Amino acid sequence: MKASVKWQEEASFLGESGSGHTVLMDGPPESGGRNRGPRPMEMLLMGTGGCAAFDVVLILKKGRQEICDCEVRIEAERAEREPKVFTRIHFHFILTGKKLNPHQVERAISLSAEKYCSASIMLAKTAELTHDFEIVEA
């Protein structure tokens, strides 16, 4: 896996993934940024949410669950001093589908957190990770 990040101006950087996708990251105005894109730590949090959601959806589909939507709302806390690593991250999954089995949903989230989601497993080295979910009937 490869990626590149190129400084654009002030506190703005353009990231490019190995698969050719680009994203603009920018800092807050107080750090010289123009607020034109997410902060790098926000990207890390969104990437972790994407990794976890990908796993959960895939596991539920393999379990023949009729899932039609998955949203993950993430709240995180960071250390007060440098390095300002994440110290707590909470994932709230909102899963929409037809007759989703709560036990299978819980199992999918646990498998993602403990076995498959490389991003959250990595972040668990510095942060306390918690999860919960709600099911919405389609």
C-alpha cells in the first residue's frame, strides 16, 4: 500500500492514495489554514470508521442479513498534551435493514473490532475503544 502527501500552501496538503484518489486536508485558520478540508486527525478517524463499517456490512451480508444502510457516528477524545493521540473513541453504529438479528449485528461489530479492522486495532494501542449500535427496521 502506498500514498503520497504534497504540501499545497500554508497549512493545506493534498493526499493521494495508491489507488489514485485524492483528498485535500487543511488546518484551522489559527494555524494558517483556510478550513478547506478535514484535518489529518479527522481523516484518521473517518478512515477508521470506514474500515469498521466495511467489515460490519461485509460480515452481515455473508451472514445473509438484509442490510440496506450503515452509518457510524464516532466521538473521540485526544490527549491534552503532545503527542495528542486519541485516548477514547466511541463508535455508534446505526444499521438499517429487514429483520436484522441483534446477535449477528453484535457479533459483526465485535469481529471487526477484535479481528478484522486494522485501523481500530491499531488505535486501540493508545485509545479505549467502545461500541454500541441501534437497528432501524427498513
